[in-house]
Amino acid sequence: MEVIYLLIPISLLLVAVMIYFLFWAIRSGQFDDLEGEAYQILMDDDRDTIIDEDDP
């Protein structure tokens, strides 16, 4: 029974830390553009990476 006196504060502290990091991620813009990064891979312009063999 005494272990519950330790587990409850630890779990409340863990929840508080998780809520802090959730609000930090929201404020820092982590969830602003959820689809942009996925489409950026598809819209990659490969013309810049083609190496011309005639160039020295």
C-alpha cells in the first residue's frame, strides 16, 4: 500500500511533463503543416542532381 504513495506523484509528474512537451510542440509549429513534408518528397526536383558527363 505504501508504494502507491510513490507511484501517484511519479505518474502525475510524468503527465505534467508530457503536457508541457505537447504544448511546446504546438507553440513551436510542429503541427502547422502536416502534409507539406510528405508532398515535398514527391515534388523533389531531380534535375539539379543530374551530372553532365561532358563537364570536367
